Amino acid sequence: KGTHWFSEAGIIDVFLMAGDAASDVQKQYASLTGPPMMPPLFSIAYHQCRWNYKDEQDVHAVDGGFDEHDIPYDVLWLDIEHTDGKKYFTWDKSLFPDPVRMQNALAEKGRKMVTIIDPHIKSDHTYSVSSEGKVAGHFCTKADGNIYDGHCW
């Protein structure tokens, strides 16, 4: 029995790694690509995430509840409700008037905040990310060349 290799584009690079155990193959692979990096410690710790924190006070209350009950966590996630009208990269200033202070309060305890950003942008001519993205041609288009406009929420 044999094997047949071909490439429609010409040259093909093949790396064959053999070993008696998976660890032997992993060592060979690491010598080729470099060893994997260890993830940051906070990334493998507990992350507190839920849909919708109402406002900064709610964030502080949840954070304080973890302290009160001596429950460790490293990252608090905010869902889209922190934004101004579901426009990513913005803050609802009436509900989150000082996001820098809020994040600094978490950072003082060694915690981080993640603001969720999904891979879609609200279509709104008053939203600079949307209007500039359209002008620059950054959005997916349909076969007819028009921008694909999907529905979310």
C-alpha cells in the first residue's frame, strides 16, 4: 500500500512527525513552531458574566457581593446593554456615567472588565462606526453588491 500526494499549486510542504507516543510528536511539533504560550492566569480563572447589568451601581453591587461572600473572581463581563443604543464601542452615559472609574475600581482589586463586542455593527447613519464602515467598504456584501443587513435582537 502507498500514498499519493499532489498539489494543484505546485510545491507542497509536508512535515511528517512520528513517535512512539503523542508526547514525542508534540515535542517535534514544538521544535518546529515553538512551544505554546501559557495563557494569562486571569483568563483561566472564574469570569462573572450575565446578561445585563442595569448600571454602574449594579456592577458595584455584584462585585461587592463577591467580596462579601469571599468568592474569588478575576473578570466581570458586560453584555451589550452597557452601550448607547446597542452601538458597540460606546457607553450609555446615563447608566454608566464614568466607565473609567468603574473599571479602575475593579482593577484596584486585581480584576478586569470585558465589554462584549459581537461581530456585527448596528446599521445607523448617526453611528460613526456604521457610516464610516459603509463608506470604506468594510462590510459583507451580497452577490448583488449591496451590504448584507442581518437582524440581531
